Amino acid sequence: NGITSGVIWKQLLSFFFPILLGIFFQQLYNTVDAVVVGQFVGKEALAAVGGSTGTLINLLIGFFVGLSSGATVIISQFYGGQQEEQVSKAVHTAASLSLVVAMLFTIAGLAFSVPAHRAMGTPEDIMGHATIYIQVYFAGIIFPIIYNMGSGILRAVGDSKRPLYFLIVSCMVNVV
């Protein structure tokens, strides 16, 4: 990838725009979830998705992004320094850490979803929907963790397009 050579502003824009478009698709993903839940499940379910559950999910996503950003910094330094063995070690460590974190978050999330909602003051009339939604999210938490770490790894080596393509496909599958 020639991101470090050529006209800098062109390289920056070609790296930046896929990330910007990815943010749009992530918002579309969440919007579609809210529309479907609101239209087909009901207002209590919509309140459960957007209320305390949404706050917990945003907290988790922020954690995953931070974790992958840390890995991205290390990997990009090794990649830029052409230290292939160190890149390999850092990528494998990041991938292993993602799997361990996914397991821990799945177990903790399933076990503590009700106490977390109670601590956040989730109203009783939406507690059932909120608990189901967050437990489904925690059961599949490995996918956003892997996406965020994989995206960070690809961006570390200058590829911001493939994470966008994956996000577009995921968004379209979610819409369907």
C-alpha cells in the first residue's frame, strides 16, 4: 500500500473517505434496527433498544474501538518500520485478545444484564425487552469485536476500503 508516498492530501482523502462512509453505514445499521423494532415489535421494545440498552451498547462499542485503536497504533508502527515479525506478533496478539475479550464479555454480559439494567434505572415495563435485546447482543458480541479489531488491523497497514466493504455487506444483511 502506497499510503506513505505520493501526494499527501490525496492519500489522506483516499484513506479518510471510506472511514467516513463506514460511519454512515454504522448509523444506518442502528437506524434500521430501531425502525424494524418500532414498527413490528412495539413501542416498549423500541424504548428498550434505545434507552439503557443503547447506552450499554455504546459503552461496549467505545471499548472495542479503543482496544482496536491501541492495536492499530502498535501494528502501524511495526508495519511502517518494516518489522514483519513484529507485525505478525502484534496481529496475532490482537486477534487472540479479541477472542478472549469476546468470551469474557459474553459470559459477563449474559450473567449481569439484568443487574446492569436495574443499576441504570430501566423501567420495569421495558425490562423484559431490554434484557432480551442486550442478551442477544452479548451472545453475538464476538462479531463486533472481530470487526473492530480486523478493521483496525487493516487500517494499520493502510487499507481503509475493505472494512467499509465488509460493513456495507453486514448492513445490507441486517436490513434484509
